[in-house]
Amino acid sequence: KQVAALGTAWSGSPDELSVAVADCTRCDLHCNVTQAVLGEGPQDASLMIVGEQPGDLEDLAGRPFVGPAGKLFDKLARDAGLDREKAYVTNAVKHFKFNPRGHRRIHQRPNIGEVTHCKWWLDAECATIKPKVILAMGSTAALALTGNGSDLTLRRGEALKLDDGTQLVLTFHPSFLLRMRDPDKRHTAENDVRRDLDLANRLS
Ligand code: URA
């Protein structure tokens, strides 16, 4: 199997990629998790959706966006006319970062070093899938793809271009919406995400 050497671009097959990520020790996040969670979806998808990192349920299931954030994402995508099955769905970081609290595992945001180490895998997925459009959900995905993890309020909603020509749309993360207490603000933010999903879908 292809060895995931630092600084070397990926040139293996999608199957080899999912085998290789299972052995990833690029940062310490692999130490306490169930498994690495690679993206899933058609290998010829023209749209790639990038979240932050697997959560508790994703870590157990080995699949991205199957927990509460995933359920909200599915709903907003359906509302926007986007068929999730047609997109490749992945995360900026492939291991769940958490703090143990009793029996619970409390999500912790990955730091810039972890995001940078894991960018190798995201680049490998991009090299394999070659998406036309990437929708980055949340500031960690935005950081991984643009080097800038600042507030998305003023950055979301338009098509940007990555150096290789791939179109990039930034939007809020579904977990951010789930944490919003003010119903009006949440309603507005959900509509923003629907619009961004629609834009990414139309461009792809
Ligand atoms: N949040 C993410 O960013 N990704 C997942 O897969 C689940 C929750």
C-alpha cells in the first residue's frame, strides 16, 4: 500500500487512500479514537462538501455527517434541491478530537497544527475526486482550504477560486446553527446555508 509520506502528493487509488488513512499518525489525534473517517460519495462527484471533523457518532460509525449535524445538513441540502448521494462528503480533519467527561466525549475544535497535518488527506481526496466545486462548511474547513479561519459572516455566499481553479463556496457549519439559541437568527442563518448549498450545487 502507498505510504503517506509527508510532503509527497498522493497518487494511489481511492481504495488505497482509505486503507492508508486508517494508519495515519501525522498528529496525536489518532491515539484515542475508534477510527479515522475518510470522506464518502461518488469518486467522480463534481461537488465536494467539507466539514470540520467527525463527531462522536461519526467516529463510531466510520462515516461523515451521520449525527445531529449530519441530519440538519441532510435537511438543508434536501431543501436546496441537493442530493447528498451525488456529492462527496468529507471533513478537514479525519479524527475526532474530544475531551472525555464521564461517559461522554465532548467535541473540541482541532487546532491549526492538526488542520495543517490533516490537509495532506484533504489534498489527497481532492486529487482523487477532482471536484469542480467545494463547499466548505465552518471556519475549520475554510481555514484548511484558504488558510483563513476567520468569521464566515462576511465571507460566505459567493464563489471564490482556489489556485488550481476549483470553485469554493464558504458557508456556516450545521453545528453552529444547532447551537444558535435565537430562533430568528437561526432561521436567517439556515436560509443563508440553503442559498450557499444551492449556489454550490448550481456551479457544480
Ligand atoms: N461535524 C462535522 O464537521 N463533520 C462530521 O462528520 C460530523 C459533524
